[in-house]
Amino acid sequence: MAIEENFLDLPLEEVMGDRFGRYSKYIIQDRALPDARDGLKPVQRRILYAMHEERNTHDKPFRKSAKTVGTVIGNYHPHGDSSVYEAMVRLSQTWKVRNVLIEMHGNNGSVDGDPPAAMRYTEARLSAIASELIRDIDKETVDYIPNFDDTIDEPVVLPARIPNLLINGSTGISAGYATEIPPHNLSEVIDAIIKKLEKPDATVDDLLEYVKGPDFPTGGIIQGKEGLKKAYQTGKGKIVVRGKAKIEPLKANREQIVIDEIPYEVNKAVLVKRMDELRIDRKVEGIAEVRDETDRTGLRIVVELKKDADSQGILNYLYKNTDLQITYNFNMVAIKDKTPQLLGLVDLVDAYIGHQKEVVTRQTQFDLAKAEKRAHIVEGLIKAVSILDELIQTIRASNDKQDAKNRIKQQYQFTEEQAEAIVTLQLYRLTNTDITSLEKEAEELQAAIREYQQILNDEKKLYSVIKKDLRKMKKQYEEPRKTRIEDKIEELKINVEVLVASEDVIVSVTNQGYVKRTSVRSYTASSDEDFMMKEEDHLIGLYELNTTDHILLFTSLGRYMPIPVHQLPDIRWKELGQHITNIASTEKEETIVKAIPIREFDAAKNLLFFTRNGMVKKSTLNLYASARYSRPLIALNLKKEDQLVNVYLTDGNADIFIATNKGYGLWYEEKEVLPIGQRAAGVKAIQLKEDEFVINGLAFNRLSPMEYLFVMTQRGACKRISLEQFEKSSRAKKGSAMLRELKSKPHRIVGFEHIHEKDDVVIRTKKGHVRTLATIELPISERYSNGSFVIDTELEGEVESIWLKSNLRKPFKSEVL
């Protein structure tokens, strides 16, 4: 006999989509997100309800946690015991929950992230405030649904006589949704709800007069009221939360930073470890020791500082680079009307008020029905006492209880309920004195019935009941605010001295891109030896700087790198420096044109750029401050085939002199070049003919009469010219001739520098010969002469390039240029 096989032939994507859809619906509605009404996730609600059902309340002794976990799993939540116990523990952790819902004896974890003891060791019970979440649940205030195996019922939501969602907040991740609702102060939230009850059209601004902001159980400081307002308007927003720290003086001119509050949900042990790593790795200078002095009296982290350390700078560094300051992101998603919704403050308050209206209405209906039922019975008892003798005779003549009830109903017109109460009446109640207590009870019941009916018929009366209960909750459970709120987010300024040990060093930069810093000791011990560099390379900068300074390296492609001196490789004087490609990713044909040391990126100073195609650009120095140097940044916008030839740092009052290869020079004032943006191309510096290009652009302040212009031609001729031989002109002109034009073998300038009498010029020829020339030995030449021959080009080759011999300079002890 063939077995009939029943298989459905379905596309995989349909099956996967359907199953994942069902799973997503489950974890969104029944696992990860809180209900907007009572602020609880299903597992939390089941834990609290199970403890209430077991009478494990705040006025009873503690009970083993394992017993509660077993009850929750067996009756309501068929999942792993660890998930239930972890949820239970979190509700008891004072650093996670603003008002704990479960009190726990034993190890329930720590702010250091330590795990709690196993559930067989700990004991728990509901807290007093948790009882307010469940109060009146027996008055049919909420709906019930069958549990997972249909054996008992469980509540869909708790009555929640306190606004738990805002008070304790919630965090969770589900499929496609996440929630992050911070805890708040109970008094403030209740005041805001009362305001909304009194003024139904209250706005976020109205409520924010009461709800100042989150109130984290760990305290701390919140910065950014704008972010807070946006979060409460839309449900999404960002604020800065920082720990509470103070700077205390110690002996011997030392100080310490004491932290007694940390941001919400930050692991203290990880925070202390990170701070100590910064000290060990010397990422920040001035920390002597980091200690965790937390004990039973409270949290305390001590950062002890070295003598004369910048305590505020170090504190700012800790705020910026550790979890002592964090960004908290609001994402107030909760289940409302069985749907996950992003809710603002007004929405959350309305959801709670709507829930309370339903709870109080249902509670009042329950109390009314109970009071009416009792009033009916009391009315029957009062009537029974007035005809007591006849009733007794009737009952004695009856066969049994049912017969007695029937006779009473027929003879005296009592109802079923009244007859039941009469036949079950105890003999001691048949005294004449009891009639007064019955009449008094009847009056009280009638008054209560009228009260209940007013509540049900008048919304204002209903609101007053909710407000009265909320005020009672506030009086009973209010606590002072723990978290301080500040208007503005403080900008963290960190001086480089905080990060770097201040030390004087020698910085060298070569034309081919080899850089290094050398200790003054190594330089002093070896300065009589030749500087180590490659054969065809030469120094373009040698400076005595501090590790807290910067050096700007400008390349031929119009790019720059703002490298902190302390980040340069520390290499001995006798050894070759490190190539710039190890620090920043430069192009193959890119060479270093200029190195400019910088102490401060001062907006009062300018950078002046000269290009081969005759452009000049001026920009303020502050535009070139950057923390990034791993790849070169754009210094100016170069057109195709143009190159940067020189850069100067100026004070705005310099003279500019530009020389071209065809022997023309143009002199004018820097003021003719207006400052423009960092990435701009600049303006025309000099008018060029065909095949003419700029050899060099100079910027200088005329400090002494011992200054000259030095010209070098490809034919090996050079000369020294005084500036007075030129007339100051204006920008973008052709300029004045500096050479005598020859018909055959004309001189072309290959090198042009601004020199003092003591300067030496180094000359390199195409055949690789290098010669150093003391410029003081040259006579001062006329502007139209071609100078003196110092190189035999037939033997040594034509001159290729020149440069001034670099001597050690202390740039910040002299003028800008």
C-alpha cells in the first residue's frame, strides 16, 4: 500500500519571507520593545506578575530568585532560565534602573560589569514602587489572555499606577527597530502628566518646564538643551553625557582629578583601564597614577597628576578620548496600539494618560458593581431585621436551605442575592443594635455609588482621581534629581602640551623628502660630522624646534602636510632620516619645496605662494591648521603643468620680488595681493612671455642694508645685485631686465635667491659637480651685466640648480621671515 505524501511545493523566497515576517512580528511585539502604557517588555511584566501572584512583595520576606524564575518559566515565559534571571537582575540594579522594581539580596552584579551570583544564591522580592505597577489588577482593570499552554491567564498590560516607561526608561533591539528611552525623575514626570491633564493641548515646551531632561541613576552631567528639545519633540535626538569630576589640590604643587559620577551604562572598570592605558602609552602627559577607590560609601576614581601638570587640559583629554564623556542617542520607540512607534514626550504622556483613563474607568466600574451589589444585600438585611420573628418562623418551617430561600422570596419579595444573605446570616448578627451599623453602611455605600457614577459620567472628575493618585505617588516616592543639566555642549580644547612631553629638538628636512627630529644631545655630540643624506639630495630646512610645534611641508604639486614635530621619527644626527612616504602618501614625482615651522596657526599671519606659471596666492595661516596629515592636503589650486616654486610665511607687510628664467624681475608690495581661500588658485604675479617661467618668488622684510639679490645663470655666471637698482612697481607687470641679452648663447637664470652677506650658495651642475660659493666674495654688479663666471661649463657642465646652505635656525626667536 503506497503512503500518500503531502508536500507543498512553495518558492523558497516566499517561505523565507513568511517565516521571517512571523519571527520579526514576534520579537517586535513580544520580546524586545516596551509597551507605551506600562513601560515593560513581556518578560519583565511576567516576572513582576508572577512575583505578585506568589505574594513575593515588599512587605514579605525575601524569596530565592530560582523559585521566581521557575514560576515565570513554568507559567508564563517558556524560554531559557538565564534570559529570565538576567531580566530580573537588571530590574534590581541601582546603576541601571532609576527606581528599582525588584529588591535583591546577594550579588546582583556591579557597575564594573561583574556578573551576578547564580539564582540559587540570590533572594528577591518586589519593591514598593513595583507594587504600584500591579495595584488594582484584581479589579478587572486590564485584559487577560491565556498563557502559552492555556492553563492560566496572564495580563496583557499592567495597571501601572506610576509612569514607568519614562521613569525607568528602556533599551532594546528587535528586527528593524531599536529603542533607547532614558530614565527620568519621577516627580518631574508626574508634574508633566498633571499639567497635560489640566491643559490637554499642552505642547512640548509646556511639558519641558517640568521635565528638565533625563535623570540617570548614575548621575553625571547632561549638555545640550537643543538636542534635548529635539528628542522630546520627535523621539530622536542627541545629547552629551559626561561624568562629574573635580580637580583637588595635593601637596608639592600637585593636583588630582576625582571622578565621583560616570555616564549612564558606562562600565567603570573598562573606563579606569582605558585611562591607565593612556598613561602607560604616554598618549597624554602628566598622569602619575590612576586608582579606583570605589567602596561602599560610593563611586570614586582618582587620577593623580604629576607636578605642574595642566589638570584642566588632561581632564578635557579624558572627556574627549574615554567614556568619561559619551553621546547619548534618544530613540524613543515603544509599542502603541500593537505597533512599534517613534514617540515624542507628548505622545508618551498621552499614551500613559489614555491607559490610566481606561484603568481608572474599569476600576470604578468594578467598584461600582461591587458597591451596588453590597447595597442591595444591605437593603435586604435591613428589611429582614424589621420582620425578624416572621423570618425565623418561616426558616424553621422549611425543609432545607433552598426551601427556606424560596419561601422567603415568595412571602416577603426578597431577591435571590438577599435571600442567600439572610439564610447564611450568623446568629450574633440578629441583635437590635446591628441595625444601626447596617443603616450606616447603607449610607456609605450610597455615597460611594454616587461618587463612582460621577467619575464615570464626568471626565474632569475622572482626571481629578488620576491626579490625586499621581500626587500620592509623588509624595511617597519622590527623590531629588541626580543628573545636572547644562545648556551648551562645551567645546573641548586640548593644548598640545597636555599630549606631548615638551622637549627641544633639531628638525631637518631635505629636498628629496627625508625628515627627522634629532635630540639636541645627539646633534651637539655629532654636529661637526657631515649631515647624513643621499648624494644628490640637499637640506632645505634645519630648525631648533619644540615637540609641541608643527612643521608645514609644501610639495611641488601644491599640496602640504601639517606634521606635529612630536610625530616626526626620532633619528640620530648621523643616520639618514625617514622618507616622507612613510608618514604621508605622496606622489612619485612630488618633491618638498619648502618647510615652514609653526608654533601657532595665527590668523594674523599669511602664507604667500609662488608658482612656475606666474601665479601668486595669499591665504591666512589659520586655514592650514589640520589634525590630518596621513595624505597631503591641498594648499592651492594649481592649473595643469604648473608647479609650486616657493612659499613664505609673512606678516602682511613684506616686499615681493619675482624672477623669471629670461632675466626679468618684478618688485612690489605684498599688500597688492589680497588674502583668499585655502583651495583657490591665486592671481597673476608677473606677466610672462612665451617659453618664460618663474624661477623663484621671494618675500622679505627689509631689515638691513646688507641684503642683496643673487642671480645664477646656466652658463656658470652669477652676480650680486642691490635692491636699490630696481624701481618698485605693481603686480602683474612685465618687470625689469636683470641680464644683458646676448644673440648667441643667451644667459638664462637657473637660480635666484635673497641673500645676506654671510650666506653661502651651493651650486650643482648637470654633470653632478657641487660647489659652495661664499657670496661675500662676489662684487656688487650692475643690473644689466651678466655677472662673473664661477663655473667652467665645458669641464663641469651647465648649472642645474642652486640653494642656500642651510644653517641651524631658531625660528621663533627671530622675525617671521
